Amino acid sequence: MALIALGYTLAAALGLLPWLTLYAQFGDLTWLHAGHATQIGITLLLCSLLLYLPATRRVAALERSHRQFQVSMEDVARAYHLAHTADRAGVFSLSSEFDAVRERLAYLRDHPELDRLEPELLELAAQMSHTARDLADIYSDEKVARARMFLRQRQQEAERQQQLIVEAHHALRGIRKWSQQVELEESVVASRLGQLEEQLQATLPALGYTLGRDGANVVPIPDRPAAE
């Protein structure tokens, strides 16, 4: 349609075909060449649509393709996750690449959540799962459970050691307080013994005794008074 309108307008401009006849009047003003302008405007509009619509179709096709690709990748990721989870649980046992991929593909085909997926997507997910089999073996459910148990035991041991340290701190504070109390009592006893010794030193001469010392802990021996 756009090409026909363009060809007709070019032929009319060259005088080969007649122009569109249309008279327009606005008040006292009459436009005798309104048909020319209308024909040229329609031709330009159709040509612009001819250029715009294919680009719009291409953009729409790209958007549909992108959405389909995104949906396909989401399906592949979901199927791969299920296969990888089963691989970590030790479901697959075959070792050769061909048999391992077939085993994973059969598992995915029989899975109830993947019954509507295309075979190509399931095959891609099976190949991805086989490629990541070493990762699944390293992080298998059994090994992860053992690692978690080991870490849990270490954590419990650390908590037990922490509790012992807290109890040791409490015991140390109690011993330190007790030691200070004993030192204070010994200081009081020593002070009283000193006072008692001073009083004894002051009292014995009046009774005719002297207090001799050979050592710090020697009991004083009194001198007998002379016979009258």
C-alpha cells in the first residue's frame, strides 16, 4: 500500500497521473490544492509506517525471544538444581560420562515437577549436573552432615572450655578474696602479739624477770630472783 501510494504520488508529480482533487474552504478562504497536500501527507504517512512497522516487529520478536530464553534458562536452572540435589544425596552411581548423563536424564524425565519441560532442556540440565559431579561429591549430603557435626562438636567444646574459664575466674576471685582475708587476719594477730609482747616487756621487770631472746620465735626464759 505504501509503495503504491508513493508510486502514484511520484507519477502525479511528473504529470503522468492526475492529482487527488479535493477542495477545502475555511470561511472566505478556498484552498484549491488541498488534494495535493492530502495525497502527499497520506503518502508520507504510509511510507513512515512502512519503515516503522518492521522495526517494531523486530523489537517484538527480540522481546519474545528474550522472554523465551529467560523462561528456558529458568527451567534449566530448576532441573539442574533437582539433579544436583539428587547427586549430592548419592542417587546416581554410574561413572562413565555417557551412562552418567543418561542416568541423570532418566531421573529428570521421571521427576513430577519437570514433566512439561522439553527434552532438550532436560538433556542440558543433565549435562550440567554431570559436569558438576565433582562439586556434588565434595559437598554431598553425607560429607556436609559430617562437617556440620564436627563443627557442632567443636562449638560445644569451645562453649565447655568457655564455661570452665568462667568458673576458673570465679574460683580465682574467691581464692584471692580469701587470701586477702587471711592476710588481714594474720596482720591483726601479729599486731596483737606485738602489743602483748610490749605489755609483757613492760610488766616483767617489775616482777624481777628479764626477757631474753635468741630468736624471733624463742619463748622467753625468766631469771629467778636472788634469795633474800
